Amino acid sequence: MTQVNVILELIGYIFRPLGFLVFGVAAGWLASLPFTTEAKWWQLEIAALLGLLGSAVTLSIYTGAGTVGAYALGAGASVLFFGMRAGRPPSEPRAEKKS
């Protein structure tokens, strides 16, 4: 019985940071979305940033350092990648899709 618990704990130590890395990417994308859309509402931008920072602070209180590090790494990379709109300068408008 204890061997099963040890194996499950090991799997949990591996998959928890990976899951929070994916969650961080999604949260970073969601937080950078108001900055890249055409309609600019400063209230939505502030709420998105405060939500992202608040989730990082909450995770640092209730989870371990590896989990918070994976979340922050995913969120930071996502904000940089999606915030730059995949290489286009922020002042350039999005290209319209042609059908």
C-alpha cells in the first residue's frame, strides 16, 4: 500500500507544476487579450492585470514554490508572446482574415 502512495506522490510532483504551467499560459493569454484588441477599455485592462497578479499571490500563499514558479513562467512567457501579438508591433492593427 505504501508503494502505491509513493508512486502517486511522485506522479503528483511531476504533473502539478506542468498543469500550472499550462494554466499560467492560459491566464497570461487571457490577461493580455484586452491589450491586443481594437476596443481599448482601461477598466478591463486594469482588471485583467490585477486578476493575473492576484492569482499569482494567491497561489504563492496556498501552494508550493515549484507550482508558483511554473505558473509565473507560463504566465510571463504568455504575456510576452501574446502581448507582442506574435512579432507585430503593438501600434499596428490586426490583419483582417480574408475568406
